[in-house]
Amino acid sequence: MRTLKLVAVSAGLSVPSSTRLLADRLAQSVRSRLVERADERATDTDVQVRVVELRELAVQIANHLVTGFPAPALGEAIEAVTEADGLIAVTPVFTASYSGLFKSFFDLIEPDALAGKPVLIAATGGTARHSLVLEHALRPLFAYLRALVVPTAVYAASEDWGGTGDALTDTLPVRIERAGGELAGLMTGGGVGAGRAVEADGLVPAARIA
């Protein structure tokens, strides 16, 4: 049996957290697409999903930064991230960038540990005006780490939860499904174009079914 490890890192600080909610939705989408691809190929695949809550590791992260030694729980989280077949990284937007907790965690990871690893980046915020943080902050960070970042980054503003989108903006579920399909494609070696297209109503376009 083939085992695929999917890890989602959530830097949300509150409970409940929209950042954690987005991480869970993305992980669910990726897992579903991986299972679909395994069924299509008639392969026996086990998809293991883990969510790393940085809020629970905040003190350990700070201690590691000044001592150079990770506590057991933090060391296990770092190992899970570096050994994952696919990574989802989600942060709240603070002062037009990723949160300090988010950056501090990835500062603790060896520079080459994420090289070539498929990564889906996402962020949450109170307004859509901060959505470019994905392209101005998160994508350059993971490009520096030489990760393979999927084309579709997902930003969720407060109004996106339950929103209907508009002529220029897809709804949040559509963006989640698109990004999830891209990450699943990279994790299985099919490329980002391997996922099926999804329309606003959640249906696969008829032109893609043949």
C-alpha cells in the first residue's frame, strides 16, 4: 500500500479560528482528490492528514529560537512538515504580511528541507484588500525555500465565508477545490493541470468529460 502524508500548518491564534477552518477545508479537498485519483488508477493508497497548530507550539517556537534546541512536540511537528508528501501553509494576515508566529516556525526548518516539496499557500483576513499578501509575502518565502508552490493561492476574507462571489471572483469553495486539485496533482506526479475543473456550481464542465 502506498502512503501519502499531507500536513497542514495553521497559524491561527483564536479558538475557533478561521485560519484553522480554512486549513481543514483545504486538507479535506486535497484528501478527496487524492482518493479520487487512487480510485481512477486502481491503486491502494492511504492518505494520512495531520494539522499542525502553531498556537499550541508558540512558547516552544520562541524557546527554540533562543536556545537552538526544539522541545519534543515542536521537533515532531518540524519532522512531520519536512517528511510530508504535500504541505498546506495557512496564516492570518498581520500588518500586511504573514504572522510572526508563522514566519518563526518556518525559520526553524532547514533551508533545504522543503526543496521540491509541493506546497499550497493560503491566508485569512478581515478584508479582501489584503489578498495580495499571498503573492508579495508567502509565495516569495516558499520560493526562497525552493518549494513547488501550486498556482492557485487561497485567500479567505470575512465576507468569503458563505459568499456568492461575483463576475470576476470565484466563490471560496471553488477556489479551495481548484487549489486542492493542483496540490493533489503534484503529490501524485500528475502536475497541477491534472485535477478536474470545477465550475461555480461544483460540477465538472461537460467539455471535460469524454
